[in-house]
Amino acid sequence: APHVAGLSSTREMSVRVMGQDMSMPVIISPTGVQAVHPQGEVAIARAATNRGIAMGLSSFASKSVEEVAAVNSQTFFQMYWCGDRDTLVQRMERARAAGAKGLIVTLDWSFSNGRDWGSPWIPEKIDLKAMFKLAPEVVVRPRWLWSFAKTGKFPDLVAPNMAKPGEKAPTFFGAYYEWMQTPLPSWEDIAWLREQWGGPFMVKGVSRVDDAKRVVDLGATALSVSNHGGNNLDGTPAPIRALPAVADAVGSQIEVLLDGGVRRGSDVVKALALGARAVMIGRAYLWGLAANGQGGVENVLDVIRGGIDSALLGLGKSHVNQLDRDDVVAPSDFYRSLGNS
């Protein structure tokens, strides 16, 4: 509940996650093929640098890890269990050589054979057929169209970080096919991956307490409570509902983050009060990127930071580390303790 007097004149938001000091408890979550703007992930990485936060880069990104790490020294490279072990090591070592400070392995999305709800159409490449089909949506957004037209080239629908040595970057769907053909990993596989990396390591996609304990056992630095936006199982409880049980079980042994549903600063504050060290955002910064490139992402981050500050002020807190469970009011049946037997 809000305080009304004796409020702190300043609020501190800085945190340290995966060995990186950040100006606020928000991290750019890795999302694939950010080709909604010509500069894509590079624009986002610059915005993150200017606002003092870390950048998660997807292995399915439209820009290379070398380009992104060059403009953001706090880049975390994300990988799926895709390809054989030699291929995984090659991609990992490429990210290390580029300057990636941490590795994120995503486990909350495995390939789904079909869905009973519509997904937006994504062309394999931008050719005349694709341009004709997309024209009605594009012509009513002249500023966005001009941002691409002045570059003299079409959006990249390739995944350069999935390229094998000496080969050109595969298309997004080519890389996706490789992932589809790869057997799902075991816990032993994930432990092996962590050992190969040997540095800050995050497992993204935990919702259950028993899984969280396995992540601790394999020696990970951090875990992210996430269900990938319900991508595989749309009836999964929202991450915010699963967060408290996971944080209570392992929060003293590992850095716990939340990824999913964060749209404003007050959402960040709720997550921290319920046990997260920081949050990861995806959709919010993509809206900013599509609207205005780097400036749009910076605007989104500023809005979120302002929301965090306002919530801290209202709660009478001077630092994000003062937040606790008493700062959140929720129905008694809101929280879910999954896999806690």
C-alpha cells in the first residue's frame, strides 16, 4: 500500500545480474529476427547501452553477435539446443570470441507441430510475391517504409549466428528446420553445455520448483521464470504466478529472473517484490523498435524506468532491494507452487 509522507527524495534502481552491473532491473530478452527495422538488434543494443542495461541476443537474430557485442559490452548470447554438440560448441565459442558476457539457454519452447489458432504469415524471403502480399499493410505506414527504402535493401530474414564456418547465413526457416530435427535435450546435456561455456549461465523457461532445483544442481548462475508467452502450452500459469514459489525454493542459491507479461514499470516492481532480481522484456521494446528504431527502444526503456521510479516513490522505498512480498496484494489463490512435492 502507498505511503503518503516521509518519502525518499531519491530512488536507486541499480542491480547486478550475471556479473553485470545495470542501471535498472530490466534486461533485453532475446527475440528472433528483429527485422522490423533496418538496424534490428544493433539498434536495440545501442539503446540498451545508452540506458545502462544488458542485451540478450537470440541465436535466431537478424544481426550477428559480432555486430551486437561491438555496441553493447553487456551482451548475453542465447542458444537453443540445436544441432550436434560440435555445432553447439562452435556457436558458443563464436559468441565468446565476439565478447559475449554470458550464455542463455532457452528451454521453454520446443517445436510444436501445429496450432489451432492463427499465426501471422512470415515469408521465407522478401521477394516480389511477398511485397505484393504485404503491400496493403506497408503503404499506410510511409515513415516505416521509408526507413527501409533509404537503405536500398530488403529486410534480412536470415540467421547469421546459425551459420556454419565458411558457409553463408541460413534463412530463418532453414535454421528453424535444423532446430526441428534436433532431439530435445536432457538435464545432462544442459549440464554439459554449462561446463563448456564456463561463465555466467542462465536457464530460461523454468516454471516448476523441481525444475528450478535441477537448474541449481547443474551449477547455473541464473534462471528465468518464463513460459515463452504460452507459445507451446497456452494454458500454463503466467510466470508471475509461479515466481514466488520458485524464488522461495532457490532464490538464496541462484539469481531468479522473470520473463513474460512485463509492460510497465509497476510490473517490474511487482516481480521484484515477489522474489525476482530483475525482469526480461520482449514485446515492449519490439514495439519501440518498429515505431522508431533506436530512439523508440530508448523511449520504451525510459517509460519503464519512470514507472519503476513512480512505484518506488508511492511505496516509500529508496532502493529496489527493499521490496518484499508485503508490497503486493493478490488473491489467496493467485500464486501457484508447481512441482513442489
